[in-house]
Amino acid sequence: MAHLSTKATIAMAAVLAAVVSFAARAETISVPAGADLQPVLDAAAPGDVVRLAAGEHRGPVVVAKALTLEGEPGASILGGGKGSVVTVEAPGAIVRGLEISGSGTEIDTFDSGVFVAPTAVGALVEDNSVLGNLYGVYLQGAQDAVVR
């Protein structure tokens, strides 16, 4: 097995330090039911976890940063019957553990419970209950995105 050069070793150490530093700054932001969710998502930093308390939260919302949007048991996001309830635009964003309902009904705009835009490379949508939407989860060409 070949030995790594000094430059490669230093580069790997720098990447590791950046990852550890990024993870150390991430925060968990708790959002009570009924609070205005979009401003919380807009103010969150990449890597943060936005945790929704049990109860109803109003949509639609856009996840434009690489953060985790997750729900405690019983947390739901309700759309207003127009457009998608949750739109994921950020690469690496995660949406999990939520009940998501109330999208619009426009086929041309892919109204969905969760709409994953092409920019959301590597996004993860998991463990959600997606009910009463035109489309449940719509992946519009987001490479390496996963729904489970």
C-alpha cells in the first residue's frame, strides 16, 4: 500500500477539522405547534436541526439550507391547499418524522406533500406520513436524493 504524501495528509486533516467544526456549531431549534415555521427555517444555519413539537404547523415551507427538518411524534405540517407543502431546494437537506398533508391540486406544478427540486442533490426524505396530497413525494431530478 502506498504512503500518503505530506500534502495529502495535511489536506485530509484540514477536511476532518472542518467537518468536526461544522458539526460542533450545529444547533437544535425547537418549534412549538402553531409557530410561524418559515422564518425559523430562514434563520437556521446549515447543519442545524429544526425539530417540530407535536401538533399542527402551517405550510407551505421551503427548505433552502442543508439542515434537518424533523418532527416529534404527532408533529404535522398542513398546507393551505395550494402548491407543495414542503419544498426542498438545498443539497443534503433532510425531512423526517412528519405528517405532511394539504398540497394543491395542480398537475402542471407538481403540487406535492414534499417536492424535491433538482438543486436538492443528496436530499433525504424519510419516515414521513404523507397524506391527502396530489403527489406524496415528487423528486424532480435531484441526483442521489433518497425517499424511504
